[in-house]
Amino acid sequence: MSKTDDNLMEKIVSLCKRRGFVFQSSEIYGGLAGFYDYGHYGLALQNNIKNSWWKKFVDSRRDMYGLNSSIIFNPKVWVASGHVAGFLSTTPEGKKFNEMFQTQVGAGEEAITSYLRPETAQGIFVNFKNLIDAHHPKLPFGIAQIGKAFRNEIAPRDFLFRQREFEQMEIEYFVRASEWEKYFEYWKDEMLEWMKEIGIDMTKVHELEVPNGERAHYSKRTTDFEFDYPFGRKELFGLAYRTNFDLSNHKLDYIDEEKNEKIVPHVIEPTFGVDRAVLALLLSAYKEDPEGKQVSNGAGEKDGPRVYLKFKPNMAPVICAVSPLLKNKPELVEYANTKVYAPLKAEFGRVAWDDNGNIGKRYRRQDEIGTPYCIVIDFDTLKDDTVTIRDRDTALQERIKVSDLVKYIEEKI
């Protein structure tokens, strides 16, 4: 790892804390390795990722059903799935241990030992019959879930990349055994398309065919989508062919009423980590402008180097920020609040009010948050109902009518 790359991770971690994206969990008590808390802007970025994923892979499709299963199951689930016997890792002392977190359910002598789920997939499989009975889907079809998973990693590291508590967006897509290869390739294309849609730098994405001996115990074929992180090329998302391993272990089947046959479907599993998506987006969006473009008069005025996050507008935690030129001028504040901020907030939600410091400092702050547009209300606004709107990427400004703001932003996003 080069010094430059090492510095990049330090810059990302520092920016995330400074601007309210991500904090070390329980930091005031020294933290706990492998656990992080998302602040206001980090949560907004997470939600944008999850909403985009759900819209593409669930709401816009006819063959997908949603689920939100519990985190703790009857422990028999993990015996049947093979996790009790097979979800093992090795300590630096060479001892085998199970990576699932144990927990007690019940009190006293009545308590039983169960586990926090290490994947969301089993919640889908154990609800397979319930979904069939409720919806009567025809093959092929999928069940999708977004939720937390927990793994007692020996050495969590590299910020959001490897954690002990993380969030997954996962699909189990049920197909006939004879068609698994066709749908494996189909889902590979779908995954790549979504990565591009949300703004991941596709020049840093690579496909890796995982060889025998390195795949999960349930997988017959796995393709990893790797990303060029500053700490090396590592897994971002994964696509696995789980055969009929899970449904067979849980003794579940599917009855095709039209063909009057009973089969155990095979499964294609596209898996996306929310936290790794956040990290990949931060790394893809991070830009440094040594020229320090800070335009206040439309003539390219410079104000030192600047850092900005070049998110796509629909993924940015904040779509636009509204600023009265001077916060000690009631007429500017009143106009900015009632005629600009309130209508935009009602329309788009992700709108910020920023009156802290001078305009240059506000621009820099919003640049680091990744806000595509900054809107400034000045004394000319009071005369002609126009505002200055500044573009994050170019730092260029233009004046537009207040009445055109909603349409302007809608077209941009």
C-alpha cells in the first residue's frame, strides 16, 4: 500500500467524522473494534443506497417479494444450514472457533443458546413456505431483504470494510436447476448496472471467479466483484450459486401446480454490503481540487485547495443548501427561510439550512458533505426574486428566479 493510498483512507475517515457521516461506536469509552455508528449524513447516504437498491430490485419488478425477518432464530436453523458445524475461523494461535455471536434466549434454567444471524439469507429460506402460501409465485422468483448481520471477526479492519456488525442487501432468486447458469449471468449484469447507476467508479471494479476451496460451504460457484480500495483489491459484492443446498437442508420444496410436479428449486444469490457500498461511494466520490475554485463573482476567483464529494445528485445526503448571505440581516433570513428553504424542504426533504460562517466557508463545508447545489439569498433577491445557485463540481454560479428553483433542481436530479 502506497503512502498516498494510506493518506487517502486517513482523509476519508477524518472527513467522515468531521462532517457527521460515521463515528467510532462508543467512542467516549474507547470504542469497540468492528463497530461504527452512522451520523446524520452517513445515514442519509445509507438510506439513498438502500432506497435505490429496493426500487431497482424489488419495486420495479414483478418477480420479487420483500421480507424483514428476525435477527435471532430457533438454533435448529443454524444446525440445519450448516453454520454450527461449518462457519468456522482460526485464531492466530491456530484454534478453530465459530464466528457466530452466541446469545441466551429466556431466563435461568429455561434459557437456550442461540445466535445472532451471520447472514440474512437463512431468514429468507426458513420463510420460503410462508411466502409460497401467501403469494403463490411462479418460478423464477426472488425474495429480497435488507438487514443487519453479525460475525465475530478476529481482526476487523479498514474502517467500514470489515466489521462485526454490518448490513446486507440480499436476494435469493429461485430457479429450475437447468436454468441456473442463465440466471447467474443475468444477475451479474444486473449487479454491474446498479453499481454504475449509484456512482461507483467502475474502473475500480473487477470480477473474480472464486476457486474451489475458497468458496463458502454452500456455494458451487461464486463471482466476487472486487474494488480497488486504498488498502488493496478486495471484495465489494458477491454473486453465489447456492444450488438447492439450503432448501434441501430445511426440507422445503415447491409444487408447480401447472406441471403438477414437486421440485426443490436452486438458488442464485446476489449479495450487497451496505457498509461496503458506502465506503466504495465515498472513495469514488472523493475529489481534491488543488486550484481551489471558489467562484463568488463568476470570474474564477480562487480561495485555496478544496475537497469535495462528487456524489450523483440523487445519492447525495443533501441535495441543496440554502444560505442567507448575512445571518444578522432579518430581511434576508426571513426571505431565505419562508420563500426558499421551506418550499424546497417540503418538496425534496434532503435540504440543508446553512448560515454558519462566511459564504466561502459554507461552500467548503457543503463541498465536503457532497451537496451538489448551494443557494444564496442576497440583497438583490429582495429586489428581483432571483437567487445565486452554485454548482459543486464546477464552482460556477448562475442566477435564477426563485419560482424556477423546484423545476431547476428536479431536472438536475
